[in-house]
Amino acid sequence: MDGNGRWALERGLPRLAGHKAGAEAVSRCLRAAMNRGVKYLTLYAFSSENWSREPAEVADLTSLLRYYLRHKVAELHREGVRIRFIGDLARFDASLRDELVRAETLTRNNGRLTLLLALSYGGRGDIVQAARRLAQSVQQGDLKPEEINETLFADKLWTAGVPDPDVVVRTSGEFRLSNFLLWQSAYAELVFLDIFWPDFNEGHFATVLEAYARRERRFGTRPSAS
């Protein structure tokens, strides 16, 4: 979800206004996903690199997150949305971590849609922490190095238990993954939209699904004859 700051700059608004408009786009995206029967939706809300932004902007982003946790989670729960957070959550303060736990606990039995919010998340960091966990298991004698395979590795990622993404969408006209779900996106279809995230709507969601439907997914194999 890229382009909040530039969206605000074009309108002569503070960056916080762009982030607030981006939060409204999240609601539209969620609604579109539920209307289309999508079962898993992952949103890159706060990257590990975002910690290096100006302290005031980081404070604005975390305050906005706290606001939506307190005012939107109950609504998502009523809609049957399960909320799950992925990333290095230990970097947030204890009170915000408590809010995250409450949101996950409240919604954990919902099945209409699983919403993964990537917070303090980086794809490289995800791979590193998974490798560390496996190394600890080897060190403790619970695992042999030769027993490590792709399935076991995936089970140590923050996204364990969640299917790999079918499609990854990047807004704002940028053409890169920017450290998002690097392992998980190995065979994802990539769609790039030349709009800022605050302008994202259900029409754009439909465009993404239409683009995905036209792709032929071979996963490295030759297409079968028909």
C-alpha cells in the first residue's frame, strides 16, 4: 500500500492526512475482498524500514494503528474477519502489543476472511528469524540439518499456516517488492497499479482479479496439453 505521502503532498496536506486516507482505502479493499469471496488478504501496513522515518511520522502511524485497533476491530469481528499480525511486533510498546493480542484473540474463530496485517515487517527479517529458530532446534538436538526442507522452513515463517499469495499488488507506480513476503511470493503473480494507495477502490480490486484471471500459472512447469 504505497503512495500515502505523495498523495498528501499533491494536495498540499500533511503526511498524516495521506495515512488517514490510506486507512479509508483499507476499508474499501476489505469490503471488496469480502464481496468477492477472497479468503486471505495481507496488507503491508508498516515495514521494518519505516522505523527509520522521522519520529513524528512514526508516532503518527502508530497512533493511527492504535485508533483503528480500538474502533474498528469490533466491526471486523461482526463481519466475520479473523485478524492476524505478522512481523517483529516486539519493537512496539507493551500497550500496543496488548491491543494486538486482544484483536487476534477476539477474532481467532472467524472464518469469512483472514486479514494479515504486516507490522514492523520485512521479508528478509522473516527469513532470518525462521533460520534462527531452525538453528536453535538443531543446536538443541531436536532437528538434524538434513531434515530441513522447504515445508519445514515455511512453518517457521511469521505466515505459518497461511497459503502463499496468489497475487501481489503494488500501488503508486513502483515496480518492486520492497522486502514484502520474499519467500512466500516466489510464484505469486505481480500486479502494479499506477495510482496512489488512498485512491484504491473496489474498481481497482476488480482490475486486479481480472488481471490475475488472465495469467497462466505454471509454477516452473510446461503448460499441459489440452
